[in-house]
Amino acid sequence: MPFDKGRFRLSMGIVALDLDEWLQPDEYFYKELLEKEALLANQKSEVFQSIQGSQLAQQEVLDLIIDYMNRFHSELLRIDGDKIFVDGIRRNFSRKEFTEMPLDLAGRLVQEDLCLMAPGDTGYTLEAASLCFPSRWRLIDKIGKRMVDIHSPVPDYENKLARPVDRFFDKLDINKPVWRVNWSLTDDPDLYQPIRKTSTDYSRSINSKNAGDLIFLRCERQTLRRLPHTGWILFNIKTYVDKVSALVCQPEALVALAHSVKNMSTDMQQYKNIAPYRKQLLEYLDVTHRQCLDV
């Protein structure tokens, strides 16, 4: 669980990454690839963007992904020269068709979203991304921007994290990739969530009895690695969504989540859209925890 003993802290929380576990395909692999394909077909500018000059780094990412999937998950992708076959959904791709935008093809082969950050005189900027499963942010609004500008809506980011993140990016070693977990709560289980809700109407049906089934825990497993040839940084995001009620048999997790929500600043509650149903959620967590102890 992505809760630090019930304390909510704005921190990087990075852990060393074993590259053998870089990508994590699961039982939703084909379902999510089809969802990506539909988004790219119907609203591509919202989920894929690239800036001229990023092609070499994009190609480097594609090569790394194909190599990884071929070595560790060859049952999911089949490589035959220029062709890449995803037999489980009866799709095949030609690498030649993606020469100008290799990252587009890379994003169609994995569940993870892919963001490419380039170093520059003013810090790292987002130069290309395949982002089909955003958590309340629009790629088209962030492309070409610096890290601090990308994270401007996050309370206290500029004061507490901007400099540490920039320093970390500068020092990230090719041979020392890392991963971290980000989490939020939502009443919407959809993976594609580009818009931040501002109305409280959607939470009126949530009460202390049904909160566990109407509120979802959304976790992002984020990996960062420096590309060996271009030196750019690849930021991967694998999104997991489950009902809060999935914690029903985990009393320690129920307590940790409740403490994290209680200790969260008002600004952060608003940012994470927790405020409208905070009371109902805490009541649900408390009752469910007591029921767990009584079993």
C-alpha cells in the first residue's frame, strides 16, 4: 500500500528499480491496449504529443521496450523483422509506419504511459509523450513545459519538491533507475481522466455505507531511467485502479488510509478531489476497520 504509516507527505519516495521488473504487464494487458488504440484513433492530440527533435530519444525508447518485451514477455508480443504482432488482440504493427513518431508505437505495445524529458538550460522539459491514462491533467497543456510548470497545480510542489526533483534528475545515473508510487482517490474508475472535477454534485450519492464501492483507489507505479544514448529521462506510469472496498480484509491498510486522509492539508484534499466525500469515506473506513477486528 502506498501509505507511509498513515502519514501524508509530499515527497519523492524513490526506490531502486531492478530493470528486470521495469514493465509490469498484467491480466488487463489486452484490454488496456485496446483502450489505448481507441483513444489514439479518436482523440490523438489529447493522448500523444511530440516536439521536433525528439525522434532519436523516441526511437531509443521503442528499441528498449521491444527488447524488454521480447526477453521477458514474448508470449504477449511476437517480433518478425519489421513487424510486431499482438496476437491476443489480432493487431500487428510495422515499425516503418512509425518512423516519425516511434514513441507512438512504443505506447501501443505496453500498458504504461510514456513521457520523455529532455535536459536543458532551464531544467528538464516534456518533449514527447504517449499519455492515454492521465490522472486529471491534459498532455496538450503540458507538452514543452518544465517540471515545475507541469506540476504547478500541485500544492507546495514549487516550495518543497521543485529543487529536489531537478537535482535528482541531474544526478540520475544510467545504471541506477528508480521507481515510486503516487496515489489518489476518485469516484470514477476510468483510466482516462484528463479533466479535474470542480463540482461536488457527483459525490452526493456517496454515503458511509456505499463509499467502499463508489470511491476508488488510483495508484501509479512510476519508473524513471536515463536513456543510455541520448541521456534523456524516460518516465513511465503504470496505473492501477481498485475499489476502496478491496481493503476490507486489510485492517492495517484501512487505518493507514484513514490517517493519511485525516492528515492531508485542505489544499491537498481539494487537489486530490477528496474533500467532497472525505467525511463519508472516513466513516466507512472506521466502521469497516471495526468490523474486521470483530471477525
